[in-house]
Amino acid sequence: MANNTPIIVKCAGGATAQLLALSNAIYLSMKLGRPFKIKYYPYSTGTFWPFAIKELLEENEFIEEGKTRGLETDGLKSGEFIVDFPLRRKGFTYEQFIQIFHRLNLTTFLNRLRGEVVIGGKRKNLEKVRARTMVVSGNFVPLIDNDLFIKLSDRFTRANLPNPFNAHDNKVEIVIHYRLGDMRKMPSRDPKMGGHGVVDPQTFKKILELEDVDTNSALVKLVSDEPEIALNLLKEEGINATYVGRNPSIWQDLETIASAKIFIGSLSQFSMFGATICASKGGKPYLPLSLYGQGNLKEDLGNDLFNYFSYTYLQPNHSLFHKK
């Protein structure tokens, strides 16, 4: 493969999912000596997320937005759960056909023909990308690499965005990322689990106890897409937290996480990216050990600077899932 042939990086999800894709793209570009181009799919996760990293890209690094067939997109808001998503409709749709194709493992052969490597949330798959690879697709993995961080930091500086890579080391004792939003509004993935998987606040308390943290005196900062609801959930477990402002930017939230001595995340790509910055600055990040009881994230991510804990999740009868 000629060195000037770009790797096509297909991604979906919110701003930090896009940031993970960008970090993986830069990592591969440095490793293989090839440029890259981002192709973004704003609807394919079943929640609408606009493209948020345009300012971090250099000229000609973005191709286009991918389409989701049969979806009416007018009027959707950022972070909005798409009720009429094709996979959720009755009857047979193109997206359902593609999903069946995936379940039967028929895409593996096609991926080989078109030179595509699917990362699938596993570091070992990222290392399978070779000079002949044409396309790379998610889910992308969190990386801790000093040369990569220097390049990302330069991009934040040029874009004039709050730069989490320049955050002061360990100025905040504890930061908790409590993801709610679409995770509590989406349908349950398991009959014993409310929503799409909302962390039981007892999990955060157990980790703080493991770290011998006195929740009555410790400074706990909260990062959440629904901070007021999250504060009340933490307070029920005796965790008194504060959050900065009502609507901080995602970049400001990452700055807060980067400054943490201890960071406790949710099962979220935002938490994973935040954990990389926290760990690189000497902090101690915690992430779930598994994907809702399936698999082993410690093995998948291959990152010894992360700490892992067996998370539990709220049940369907919790009042949280009856809030509008």
C-alpha cells in the first residue's frame, strides 16, 4: 500500500467516541506512516450525536457523514434516543438485515475482501492493522501514548479549545463520571437491568471505601449528562459531591477528570478516554471490569494503568426510570 493512501476510519457515537477514533487514527498514522480520513455515522448507535471534532481535524481529514437507510432525521437533538430507529421497528428493514449478517459472522469474509479491520473494543485488533489495510472501524480503544498525546494536545491548542492534556496534575481528590441520559431512557438490554445500564451508586461507594476515602470530608467532583439527578443518587449513598456549572463543555469535563487523584468512571467511552488522561498524569482511574457481566475489559483494553471493579446496575423498578 502506497504511503500516501489514507486509511479510512469509520466511527459513530458522541464526542469522546469520536475522540477515541481520532486518537486511534493518529496512532495508526504514526505507526504506518500513512494519512487518514474520518467517515462519521451520526445515527448508527440509535442515538443522534452530531460531529463534534471537526475543529480538531486538519484539512482533508474528514470525508463525509454516513447515512442510515430509512431514517427520518429532521428535528433530532444531540443525545436524543431515536425511538423510530430502523432496528426497533416491526417488520424487516435494511438495518435488521445487516444485523443478521453480523450475527451469522458473514461480515468477516467481506471485511477481508475490502481490507477492513474491525477494532471491536479490543487492543489486539488495533495491532492487526497493517500497511495494506484500507478501512478501520470501531469500537475504538483508549490508548496511553506520550507521542500521541503531544499530537492531540497540539490539535486542541490550534483549535482554541480547553485542553485536557494541559490540565494541572492531581488538583482534585476524586472525580466521578455518572452517565445517565440516554442510558436510562433506552430500552433495557436485560430484564434484571433498568434502562440500558445505569451504574448502581453503591458501586461508587464501594470503590471509595476500597480507597479508604472519607466521603464526609473528601472533595468529590461530579461529571454527568444529568448532574442534578446524579447528585441525588450519590447523596442517597452518603456521597456528597459538587459539579462545576450547569452545562460545562465536554472538554471542560475532561479537564476536571485529568486533574483527579482518583477517577471513577461509568461504562462509557467518555470515561475510557478520561481514564487515559487521568492515568497519564499519575491519577488512579477505575472502570468496569466487564460489559454488563460479559467479557473482560481488562484483557480487551490491555491497559495496566487502569483499575477495574465489578460494577452493578440499577434494576427496572428504580424510580430513576420513571422520570421524564
